[in-house]
Amino acid sequence: MFGGGGGGLNPRKMKQMMEQMGIDMEDIEAEEVVIKTPDGDLVFDDAEVQLMEAQGQKTYQVVGEPEQREGGASGDADTAADDVDAGVPQADVDIVVQRAGVDEATAREALEEADGDLAAAVASLE
């Protein structure tokens, strides 16, 4: 597709073409990438990670050799329990904290009362 030969396109030319098509690429300095699956975790140490954004959609590319770990054996069991407390995802709590300017406990309580509805939780705190 991009012509024969061993070298391919040079990186600068490729980046220029991508910018013309509205595609933005950025290297991310990642120390560790963890992909959780039902069969266990894939853990990439020192992985190369690139973020590509095109038409408002973000795509992450991870390059490296993962280590397979049993689910929960990675020592992150406590973290997983913290992420979802009483059915409220931590990310939702963080959004309510930021939008309403309240502490985490207040945000979590508002989300629980609103059955997880972000807008209703923020509105009840304003």
C-alpha cells in the first residue's frame, strides 16, 4: 500500500500526512499498562503507548510484551474495591466532586441517592 522496500515512509513525512488528514498522534510516557480480563490481567511494564486522535475519537496503541497475571493476584484487589463502592464508580464520584465542589463522601452519598445519575447528583448539591 505504501510502496515496497525495506524503509517505508520516513516518520516525518508520515506525521505530516496524518496532520493533513486531521489525525493527531502523541507519545505517552507510561510506566505500566494493565488490561483486566475475565481470565486474568495483562501487565505491560515499560510499554510504548501512543494516543491517536481522529474525528474526536481517541485510540490508544500499546506496544510491548505483557506479563500474564491471575485476576486479583496483582495486589490490586483493594484498588478494585475502592473503584466501585456500593455500586458507584470512582470516576463518577470524581466528576461530582469537581462539578459541585464537595468532598468525596458527600459526592458518593448524592450519587447513591440519585441512583447513579450524575446530573441529578450535581443538581442536588448546587
